[in-house]
Amino acid sequence: MGVLTVGRPLTWEESLEKLKYVREHGVKQFIAHYKKHQAVAKEVFFYGDEIEYGLFRLDREARKPYLSLRGAEVRELLDDREVEERFGAAEAGKCTWHPEYGAWMVESTPAEPYSGFTADLRRVETNMRARRARLLAALREDEVAPTIVVFPLLGVGDSAGLPASEFFGPAANSSMIPDAVINPHPRFGTLTRNIRSRRGSNVDIQIPLYKPTDEERRGSLREAALDEEAEEEEEQEGDGGGGVVVKEAQDQQGEETKEEEQSGTAPPPEEARDGPAHGSPPPEEMIKMDAMAFGMGCCCLQVTFQCRDVEESRHVYDQMVVLAPIVLALTAATPILAGKLSDYDVRWKVIEASVDDRTPAERGELTTPEHDKTTAQLAGGGKRRIATSRYTGVSSYLCPHKQRCDLHCAARHYNDVEVETDEETEAALRAAGCDELLARHVAHLFIRDPLVMFKGMVEELDDATHTDHFENIQSTNWNSVRWKPPPSPNPHNIGWRVELRTMEVQLTDFENAAFTVFSVLVLRVLLSFDLNIYVPMSKVHENMETAHARDAATADAAFWWRSHLAYPKKSTDCVAHQHGKDTCSVHSDHDRVEKMSILEILTGKKGYYPGLVPLVLAYLQHIGCDPETERIVRSYLDLIVKRASGELITAAKWMRGFVEEHVDYEGDAVVAPSVAYDLLQACHDVGVGRLYVPDLLGVEPIAPVVKENAYNVQLKHVRLGDDKDQTIQAILERYTARARLLERKAQLTKELAAKKDEVKDLENELQHIFLELEPMNSNNTHPRSSSGTHSPALSQKGSDHGGSGTHLNGSHSAPVLHSLLVPVDTATTKSSTHGSQSDLRTLAVGHPAGGGHANHRGSSAGSSSSASAAVAGPPGHHHHHAARTIPSH
């Protein structure tokens, strides 16, 4: 979210007569701005991320969660602390905080962009962890701020903690959400109201309700039966009754399935999952929502890249358009909407519908002449047929430059989707010298009307120096990728940028950093190796639909992808050609696209497509990446590849499983307040490293994030009061006492060591006597001491007291003596054991030995050096790895 305008926003009725002016002058502003900055070039690559957070209040007694509408208050606290931080040394932890649509939301970015050096790839996670720690420091005791996409009970009852009288407010007019949940800045309420006004009604959001497949139902029943079997076996001490339960449950399920098949109600296997490709469910099977907050209240992860020049920015824009659906599926984290389980895994269609301001005629519905008169001042008279909402995927590629793309392919081959444009805008752009693709791109933006105008900032602006009218329309076209000219004014000398907008926010900073770094490195690979991932735009749209399906990242879902990132050389790349035959069908078409799983897109397919991850690793090797950065990047790539393979799961799958396995879930897709409460607490605990879920993150835990490490501590001058002499004396006495204790500790440690040596001598003497008394035989050939007074501890098996196979002073007698002398620190023992296991696991998954992340991911900020891990399965976790609760230290 950018800088917000201060002033009085115009009502929709006041805005109507100014819509045409803003549209016309927005085009003039773009033309002037484009000509002014067309030659701007930046040699250094920069990038940055945006993470959005939700603030929630947990009622511990009632076990019910609420929105915490303190976003503005928390942001003010955070801004004040950042001012104090400016005096500290430059470091990765500095950040900025921004407002968001919801009154319960805040957004964070790094204070300075990351540069194009490998060391900055390591800064990403460190900075994200610092932001989380600082946000924790601003929360109250009953608040949490997990990085989840949407509040699971948004729009359910009093989830905002406000009475029913607050509903049907003037902005949202919602029966589900009060206006108080909207950010109090006037822009947001005006935006909400004007979308409704232009549309002529409340927004209409409908998402399919979750319907488990037959196989999922059978699996759930089988797991329930097995759980019941285990309980009965425990109660009956293994009398076998549980086996009958399993068989009866399976038989009952089989009979139900058979009856469904005979009656024709059972869906065929390929239609078992209702997704985007299988049509719309009946109305009673939809989750219905009626306000903008359901969409704009979703949190996401966005990454912005500053490019070398305008030509490179247009090329990067096109490549990110193709990548956008893939990372959307990989980051899926939205299985719950308005208190119900959704049959989608991602948020995108919710936001599309939440800001859909199209009139009935623009949506293709029949209208009356009287209604058409009311829309005459709108863009296109409010009657032009528009296929999509303002929030949607990209409609056309943008790059025509031969040094970056093939002009013929990009302009005529891959842009195979009809694009609505404003004819007058397109003509003006062409007349001003803009090429065909750029004119089409901007003219497509201007089929929309401006939504928020401020008094005194319409006709008063100079088109030669301001871009407010252009940005008014540009910033409310929320596409999957956004092409961003330099800002105006531009005090920081910012260049041409591209923003990747589809990724869903992840539960941990490790995951958010992984996808940020992955997108950066894929971009560098495409630019450095001059590769091309274009597919026809219609296939990109199909990929966006596919990304909504449950488990799209790991299931059988296939995405359209390019077979060749560079033109293949027939003599070397085609096996058929090497054997004197005609080139095979794969290599005969240089522009060939095919369906691949995301795992194939990442790791390669057969011998002709190398995969994005091997290309990234090759790129790092080519540039001579330092070992520490490469190790961290490999851990990020491991996460992403394992998620695509199904070895790890998405947050959406984990959350859905959490709900289904919760004791309070009744199997009706409804998420009860107690379930949402436990889920939010678990998500928060995962994010701060307190709860470790191997199914989500793999074998390495996340290093804890604690608020105590949020800020630098200044070595400031301490000013004491009038009783400073007494204060100093008290401090000195306290530390004098501490010094005496330390001295006594050292003395006792020395005496204890001497006693241990004495005990060791006694043990050796006892062992010597034992050997003298024990007769020699063929199975017991202990050597005697030549002096008759000393014998080393033995390691052979066979003694009556050493049958465990350990040294005698490691067998039953010695540990008893040792434990009497030295108390065992159980926490230290667990920590040491855990650390050893983590090291082995790290090596097992291919990470190089050594480095600062041997025991925990992200241990460089906001963490303790060790963590004891107690196995504890949280409510709702039913996968093959147990979740572990990691206590904070």
C-alpha cells in the first residue's frame, strides 16, 4: 500500500461529472511521464518484498477469536520505534510499516531494497524475522499476528467484537461485516462505497463449499475407525474388538458407495473434486459473502523488482505473468472463508469478486433503457462488455523489443486472448508514439473508471508534473503482475519496476523468504541466460484456474508450460536426429507448449526441458556464489521442490486437515469458534518457531522468534535520581554477592572434580578386586593387571554387571554414583540430543555440513541457541510426522 492522500474524498455522486476528466488527463499524464522517463536506466538490480499481517484477539476463557481492530495504533507504535532505530548501525532488521485495507491489518517492507548481491539473499529471511519480532513486541498479551491469508471467522457473528447494530453501514452495506473493520482512512471506506455505487448493488462473492472426494471420505472413515480400534484395544487390553469396528466401518462405507453408484449420485472418478474445471456447484453448496473486506482483507506476499530500463521491465513483466499461476499454487494457504471450509485452496477468486464494480450491462446481463441513462457518464457508457473484474490475471503481454523477445511471437502468437480497450485512449497513445502493445496495455486499464477522488486534487493538478490521475486508475487495476513506471515525484531516483502479486503469505518467515528468493533467482536466470518461458495467454488463464484446485501444487493437476526455454539444436538435443531420423515431434516445434506437473516445471522433464531449479543452481555456480548463501538457497529450493513432490504439504492442506481432525469439527465444513481459536494459536506458534510441523517444513525446525530480540539496545548514558548513591551501592552489593557465589561455584566445581577422581580410583580398585576374584575361562578372558593394583575399565561383554555392552563406568553401578554427585540437567540433555539429530537430518537432506543453520532455520535473528523439543501432536494434525512444541527460553 502506497502513501495515502490526505483530504476529503468526493462522494460517488460528486465524482460522476469528473470521471471523464480524470480518464482523459490520466492518459496525458502517462504520455508525459513515459516520455520523461523512457531513457532512465539503472545498472544495479534491486528488489523488495511486502508482507501483510492480521491482528487477532484470543479470548482464552471462551476459546473464541476476534479481529483486533488496532492496526492503526500498532502501526503508530512500530513507526515510533523505527525512528529510534535510525540511530543504530545499518543492518538487515530495519523496516517500514504501512496501512492496509482492514482495520486489523498492517503491512511491512524492508526499509531499504535488497541489492543484486548474493549476500542480500541471506538478508531477506533475517529482515522478515526482525519484522515479526517487532510486531510481537507491539501486541497485547491476548493478541497474536500469524501470517495467515484470512481470518477464518471473518463475517461470522460478532467476530469483530461489535454488536449487530453496527452492520449495514454506509460503506459496505453488509449483513456480515460492520464498517468498523475497514481502515479508518477515508480512502478505504470511499473505495468500498463507490464500488457498490458503480456496480449498482453489493458485491456478490460465491466460492464452492468443501466437498471431500470419495477417497478422502473413505480415508477419514478409515482413520476414525483405526483411532477407535486403538482406543478399544487400550481399554480392553488387546481383546481384538477394534478389528471388527474397522471391518464394519469399511463394509458400511462400501455399501454406501455401491448405493450411490447404483442411484447415479456418485460422481465419476475424474469429477470427484469440484474445482474450476468442473462447473459451478448448486447455490446451496456455495460460500456466500457480500463485502469488499472478504477479499481485500486477505494477506499476501508480493515481490517487486527494479529493472535495468523500460525494455527490460516489459520483458520481466511478461515472464512473471507466466510464473504467477505456478507460485500461486505452490503457496496455497486459503482453505477457510467466512467460517467454512472452501473447495479452493487460494484466495484469488474471492478478491476478484470483492472489487467487481462492473455494471449489469458490463457483466453481460440484460438492462433497461432507463438503467442505461444512469450509467452514461461511466467509461464506455457503462455498457461495454467487460469479461473480468478489476482484480484479475493479466490480459496481454507487453514486450515488443527484439533484443528481448521475438516481436512476431510475443505480439501475434502468444497474445491469443481478446482484450477490451478504450478506443480513444488507444488512439491517443498511438498518436503520441507508443507502440502497439504498450498502447493496448494502457488502453485496457482505462476501460475502468477512477474510484476515489479528493477535493481540490482533480482539475488543480499539472499533467506535466503529476501522475495522480494515471495512478488512480493504474493502482485500482489489481492484476496478477503489475508494470510500474517510476513514481512522481521521485526523490529516491527509482526506476522501472515489476510487481509479482499472486503469492499467498506463508506461515513462517523461512517459507516467505524461500519464495521471495526463488522468484528473484528465476528472474536472474531468465535474464542472464536469455531464456523464454512464453506460453499463449489463454494457457496462462487456464493455469490460473488450475491453481485454485485443492492440492494443485502436488496433485495430478497439470499446468501449461513451455517445452523449450531456448531453441533446441537438432544435432545435439534430439536423440532421433542423432540416429539419422527426422527430428522428433518435441523438437520439431520450437514454440511447443505442453502440460507438466509443477514438479516437472521445477526439476525438469526427460532430456529436453532442464527445469527451473537446476537452472538456478547452475546460475549460482556460474556466478561463483559464496558457500553460505548457496547453502541457504538450497534449503529454500528443497522446501519448494518437496512441496511440489508432495513430500511436504501446503498451508492450505495442513489447515484443512487441522480442522477435519479437530475434536469439535462435525464434518459439515463449518469451522466452529473453538476450532478457529486453536487454529490461529497453532498458526501463530508455527510462525514464531514454538510449534514444529515436519509435514510443512521438513526436518529442520524454525529458530524461535521472540519479541525480546526485536530491537537494538542502545548503550546509552544512565541518569540516576537523587538517591543515586544508594542505587549504585545496591547494584554493587548485588554484584558483590554474585561474585561470591561465582567464587563458591568454582570452588565446589574443583572439589567435585577431585571427588570424581577419587571415586574413579575406587571404581578401578573395585574392578581390580573383581578380576582377581573372577576365575578365568574361555568365555571370560579379562587381562590381569601386571601390578596387581590397577586395571582399566573394560569394554568386553560377559560380566554380570556389564551385560548392556558398555564400559563398566557407563553401566548400572557407575551412573548411579555419578548421578548422586552431579545433578542431570534434563533440559540440556534434550537440547544436546536434539541438536545432534538435527545435524544428521540436515546432512540427510543434502545440506552441506556446518554453517549457522545446523540446528535451526533462521537462527541468525530472534532466536535462542538451543531448544528442547517435546513431541506433542496439536489438535487437527493427522499427518505422518508428529508436530513438536518447542518451548521458548
